[in-house]
Amino acid sequence: MSGPQSTRVTSSHWGAFELDVEGDRIVAARPFGADPTPPEIPQAIPAAVHHRSRVARPSIRKGWLEGRKRGGRGSEPFVELPWDEALDIAAQEIDRVRRAHGNEAIFGGSYGWSSAGRFHHAQSQVHRFLNSVGGYVASFGSYSTGCAQAIMPHVFGHNFISHLYDHQENWQTLEAETETLVMFGGINPKNSQVSMGGVTEHGTKGWIGKFLAKGMYCLNIGPQRGDAPEGCEWLPVKPGSDTALMLALAYVLETEGLADHAFLERYTTGYERFRPYLLGESDGQPKTPEWAAPLCGADPQTIRELARRMALTRTMITVAWSLQRGEHGEQPYWMSAVLAAMLGQIGLPGGGVGYGYGAIGGVGHAFRRMRGMTLPQGVNPVDKVIPVARIADMLRNPGQPYDFNGNREPYPDIRLVYWAGGNPFHHHQDLNAFHEAWQQPETILVNEPWWTPTAKRADIVLPATTPYEREDIGRSPLDDYLFHMPAMIPPVGDARDDYDIFAGLAARMGATEAYTEGKSSTQWIETLYEGYRQFAAEDGIEVPDLAGLREVNWLKLPITYEGPNPSFLRRFREDPDGAPLGTPSGRLEIFSETIDGFGYADCPGHPVWLPPSEWLGAARREAPLHLVSPQPGDKLHSQLEAALADRPGARPETLVMNPGDAAARGIASGDLVRVFNTRGAVRARARVSDEIRPGVVALPTGAWFGDPGENLDPHGNPNVLTADIGTSKLGQGCSAHTALVEVSGLGLEA
């Protein structure tokens, strides 16, 4: 075989890499030279792009085509049709639904990480299209941070996502100033392989190494030792118990005279309402270390010593996103802010509290913010929005009222779902129940490159290109690189870009001008990039024109800065009256009159300990183990799973168990096991390790959900087992980490 005809660099949500192309095939992927610790994820790209599971042609489910039968989603065959005929049918169906039921009967979910490119971003494309034909029911937040996005504006008065981008302490400042790093949920370099829009230089592991080398005390609090790099201390607490531990730390600060009351008086509101609860004056239960010890599994003296260390040193408290992905996930996020306020270090370099270090790459990098390239989505005339994790409830319960963040609204009656750029049968909870709810809409349309579990459960599937089959621009607010992403190969099969698919639908529905504005995809890229160049010039940064970027392929932007970041918390500390927070009081709200006024028993006016419905404190004989479902290390969510699942021994997914739990069940490393509860069962392969707390098992997400009717999911998707309940009436986020299971051996059974 001859050598590669071309090699170019492109970008993705997991960073930059080189691709070798021969003819119309991608044949190899290699790391980007400037990346100090490149992920191995891109190695699966050649096999995935050319995988047999690609959607070859427009396809319509046979039962739907013959009479809009809904019950066969996931099990019935599909009929392939020419593009024109498929687009005619799809456009007629969207038009029928909007005319018969109104656009509030259309749900444009499309939550997911599709392309890192700024134009071919499937979520933006489908939302722009639906807005051009009258609007759609939208969703709030994300499965990763939906709960935090609801609670944290009440506490800090600031948008949670922009907080991550602009206002967290950078790694350099932590290295220079922080003495104690307390990591609730760890900081896992595995998770920081990915970031929205891409992270080019993966540095999280290197920064933690620098912290340890300088003698910083780094404590990983969580059920798995591997959630922080080697060298960090480990406090193996029970999942779901972090709020109890934080309350006990706060109790020590208050009762030993270590709380900074001057800071609390000047910069916060409501401590006098919280303190009686902390001391047990309002409920009869002081939140002592002895009280917290059996709840979280930490020794009382360890709790006391940690509280004293935190008070006497410059301390940064970090909180992983995983903590808010559980029932009552609002509480550890709120309580972590209260604990940091009691230490009085919020706004000091290297001190206070930070969220999501290690959750994605880019958080903690010292970059000047640049205005980006965003495809305008237009105006949505429909004002109905649901929390993103409540999709199944919406489909099951049209018209039923539900509570969310102070509002009470009825669920819309959804007749049509349009999904592009995501796989809800990867990230939603209780997938067997979700499968049943998914049968309710009259029609489900999906744009998708592969026959994912979601595509298999759709009615109309339109084959979409991958990022390697189209031109785009790569640029992330959490990165300092700019990429031209060339089309590496022609579209595989009959695949089309999402833009061209929606342009075809818009033309059939009389919305061509509203959707395309008379531009081709190339012209849109030119328009968006030229706007970016102008913004960059206004910020004093010169970037080449599009022809020049195409020539150089990529460049590093001069946007790094030295010293502490200019955060709103630093300005607030320096001048709380002149730079107040965006809360009703202008201060950090330890007690929130707003939240208290909602009257939610599951999220009252200040942080409290509320035990989850499923955790080790409520374990029972039939489900004695707590399941956590971390992100996978070999991919982003379920992307590239088609190729990865083909690798020998890759599936079923690996379940990590403590040696004591494994021995009690006669399970050894390498054994096939059945993981089950009342919601379902999955097959997995056991790995016995002393780096997980007794009573806890870990099964990564990302394996594709199996076919309907299977009593045992063959691939090991943990969301067969997780509970589809909201975090609370306030946040209504997902509760993926609230799940009890049992494990039994299957021996060497295939």
C-alpha cells in the first residue's frame, strides 16, 4: 500500500490530532505535537468513520411508514428511500404537526456534543431550523451541570457556565498561592481529556504533579482513589454523603473559633439563619464530626484535623460536577460555598471554592476571553422550556404540572421530537423506562451518522456527515488555539451535512430565506469567521483571513495572561458595595429568601443534610452496593463506541469492585457479572481493586444501550440501573449517582 496522500491537523472536543488520508478513507490518526499528554481517543476515528454501523441512506421505520405505528421503535426494520422522497415525507410530517397541534408540540432536544466546529454544530443547526418554521419546546441546562446551573445563581448571583470560563482561579495561581487543595469528587485527568469545542494542550495531570512537587497538601474526597492523580491523599467517603462531611467541617470551624465572622458579616447574608441548624439548635442535631462519621465514613478526628488545616492555610475547595448529579445535588454545591465563606478566603488568590476543575479540560487555564463564532439560532416564538433531564417525564405526562426553580408549569404535549447531534439513550437515566416513554410521540426524527440506540428508536433517520467530511473552524473559549478543520474525505455513503438537510426541509416548508439567508455552508463559514476576525482585531489580536488560516491549518493565539484572573469574586472582595454580586442581597447568600419562598421541602432556604433515597445509608439486602457511573476514559460519552466495541475484550464494560465485596460473591477479576436492581440488569466484566471503597461499585458510561426485550443489557450501560428522578424541585437535574445495585457472578459465560 502506498503512503498517505495527505496529512492534516483537525480538532475535536478531545483536542487536536493529525489524520492520514488515502483516497476517500481515513487510515490513521496521530497525536498533535504540541500536546504534552495527548489522549488516545483519536485512534478510534478511522475505524469509526468507516464503520459498518454508519447510516448509509435516508431510512424510515417500516411501521411508521405504513401507518405511523409507534410501538415498534427499536425493533422494527427500516426502509431506505432516496433523499428527495425522505425530505418530502419529513417536511410534510413537521408541517402536519405544527398545523394540527402548534409548534409547542415539537421538542428540539438535541442535547449532546457533536462537532467542535463552530458552524457545523448540530444543536445550533436544528434549533435554527426549528425557529425558522415557528419554534419548538427547548430544554434548560445539561446532564453534566443542570442542577448547578439552577442553584448557583441563587448563591453567587452569576451564571454557572460563564463562572467556569472566566472566574475560576487559574492553575498558575493555585500553584503559587494554594497550600491545601480539598477536592470533593477529585480532579481526574481522564475527564479533562475533553472540553466543549476542544482542549489542545492537556495539562491537568501536569499541574497536579507541580502542586505535589511544591508540597501542596492535595486531598481527594470520594469513593475512588483514581479520581485524583497518584500522590494525592485519599479520604474514601460514601457516595452522596459530601454535604454531611462539609457540615461537620463547618461545625468545627464555628465551635473552635476558626470561622471568619468578619467575612461572613461583610460579604454574606443569612449566616444567622444557618448557624442554629449547624449547631443543632433548630432541629436538635448538632452537625458534629461524630454525627457525620457514620454518614460519610470518615473518622471524627480526621474531620477535625482537616477543618483546622483548612482554616490555618490558604485553602481551595474544589467540587466535581459529579456531586450535583445525584438526588439533592444542590446541597453539596451550596454548602461548599458556605464552607468557603466561613474560611473567609473567597476572592483571595488561590483560595475559596471552584467548580469543575478536571471535569473538562480548559477549566483553570489562564486565557483572556475572546468573542467567538456562533451561528445565530434566531428567535424561538415558543416560550416553553423544560429541564433537560426531565424528558421522559414530559413524554409520559403531557399536561401534568411540575415544579422547577420557583415555577410550576404543565408539561407540553409533545407530538414530534427532532434530535440531531446527540444520543439520549446514552446519558438519560432508567433507560428501560425511557424506552417506554420514547414510544409516546407520534414521530421522532434523527440526523445521525451511526445507527446508535437513539437512531434505532427513531422513525425517520437522515444520514449526517462526521466532522471529517466537511469544512469548519475550530475555536473554544477554554483553549488558545484556532483551527481550520478541512474536509478530510468525501461524505460516506449518502450522508449530508446537517445544514444541507435542514436547508432541504426549509425549502419544502417555505422557510429557505429564514434558515439559509441565501448562504451556502461555505459562505456561512466565511461570514462567521470574518466576524470573528473583526472581534479579534478590536481586542488587539491579529488572525489571518480565511484563506490564510486554510493555508497554515492552525495557530496559537496570544491570549495567555500572567497572575491571578480578574474574577468577579476578586472585585467583590475588594469592593462589595461597588461590585456587588447579582443576588437579591448583593452578597453571597447562605440563606436565600428567594429559595425559602419556593417552599420546597427538598431544597429549603439554606444548605441542609438530606439523605438520598438510594445510598449506603439506606442499603438493603437485595441492593446493598452503591453504583457510581463515571465518564469513560476511552471516548467522549458514547462517541466512537461503534469502533471501540469491536476491540477484543472491550465489551461488556468493566465494573470495578472492592476485594471484600468481590470475595463475598465469589467474583474474581475477569469474571463476567450481572449487575442488577429493580430497574434492570446489565452484563459487565469485573475488575477487583482496592482503589474503590467497600460497598461501592463503578461502571463507566458510554456503552451503547441494547435492543428492546433484552432482559440483560449485553454491553454494560449503567443507565439501565440509574434512577430517573430530579435532584429536587429546584434543580430538576439528573440523579445518575443515586443508585443501589447487587452483583452476581456469571463465571466465564460468554
